[in-house]
Amino acid sequence: MAEKIGLPAPPQPGDTALKPGTFDGQVVFVTGGGTGLGKGIASEFARLGASIVIASRNPEHLEAGRKAIDEIGAPVKVVGCDIRDPDSIAAAFDEAEQAFALPNVLVNNAAANFPVPAEDMSPNAWRTVVDITLNGTFFCAREFARRHLTAGSPGSIINVGASYAWTGGPGFAHSAAAKAGVKNMVETLAVEWGPYGIQVNGLVPGLFPHEDMTADIQGNLERTSDKDPVQPALRVGQRQELGWAATFLASSYGRFISGHTLVVDGANWQRRALTNPEVVTVREQMGKGPFEADAKR
């Protein structure tokens, strides 16, 4: 009987998946690139020679992103940007062009997300998550494409998604609906903008624990069983693995890939059990008591 060994561990952080200099002379614009997975993606582009533009509303996140890219030794520009506001996005792209040049790659990583039972979700919570995750992604993609259409130059867009775009996401109805829209946008815009040299793809991370996860998501993870044994790969992801996938998709080696959403999760989202365990409601999973009809709306 074969022993369970899981998928091999990746190379160490700092190794690159592509040859050095792959992105020399190119500019990569990353929304939400100052923390977590966005910072990991930006770092891998930086190691391959790109100049990095990090956009965020949060000054602390901008400074964290600047520090990470400075440590790699790549050029970096940080810009304040609210991706819900098309004028703010246009101003951020103006700053990027003034600092470097028209970005060659856009990574739409910024999103909003927090676990909440659907019956407890306020209208404002729904609107906020959809506005940032879906509308913000479109507004950024639109600004990027318009500038490349005007310049007559090719470009690459990567939209960071989520696997519950296919399956639904109990506990995350707002985010799951928005991410389903983001996935559909990949498929639509790849066709519309392909004739103009603009490649559009999606990138979906699995479980990549990191220090910048919000407290509520960290709390949910702490209530689950040990992370590695419950993954088909018998391990969780490491941030550089997501960055390597992003750099390949946007590189000259991946330019015939467009309209595709690549899931990087060790097959976890495709896992199915032969028998179904007892259903545990979302409220129970979150440690919440019974719903109260007079709760604040």
C-alpha cells in the first residue's frame, strides 16, 4: 500500500521560476500589493526585473509594500488609490506613468472579504464588498485597457479570484458573488481585448496562510483542524508559488494563454468525499448563536 507523501515542497523563497531579467524594463501595477498575497506576487515580479507600482488606500500597507520591494532592490512607486473611484484610479495610473512608464502588467489583487452568515449581512456590507471586489476590478482593468488601446501597445491583466466563484461560498455570499463576476469578466474581456494585444487571465489562490490575514479569517482557520493533513497535497501553499504562477501568465512564455483562470491550490477545491459528513451550519462553524430577528439591519 502506497504511503501518503503529498506534493513536494516548493523551492525556497527568492528562487525564480523564470530566467532573471524576464521583466526587465517592464512596469507592473499591483492593487493591494502592500500586504499578503499581493505583496508576494509583486515581489516575484520585482525579482525578475520589473519596476513595481503598489496601489492601496492604506498608508501603512503602502509603506510595507515599499519596504518589501526595496529589500529586493527593484524600483518601486507607491500610490494612494481607492479602486471604487475611477478618478482615483486614473490619478494612480498617471503617477505610475510619471514615475516609470505605462504599466505593462496589471494585477487586480485588491478585494474585500469577511465571513458572515447571509442572514446577518447588512446591505452596506454587501455593497462594500461588491463595490471593491467586482466594480474596482473592472474599473482598474478598464483604465489599463483604455491607455493601451490609445497607445496601441500590448498588455497583460491578471485578476485574482477565488474558487468559490464556481462552487458558491457559504459564509461569504457577498465575496463569492463578486468573485464569480470577476471570473466571468476574465472570459469576456479576454475576447474583447485580445485583438488589441491585451491578455486577460484569472489567478485563484488556495490556502496560503500569511500574517496579513484579517483577524476574523484567522479566527476561522484556528477553529479548523490541522491545515496540512486536510489538503490533498498534504500541505498548504507558500506565497512564492502564487507569485511564480502570476509571473508565468504575464510573461512572453504565457502570452497565448488568455481567458483562463488558473487555480493554484493543490487540487483542494476539487476534493470530494465518498460519503458526506453531517451538515454543520455556517452559524455553528463561525461560533455564532441562533439568529435574532431583531438584529441590527
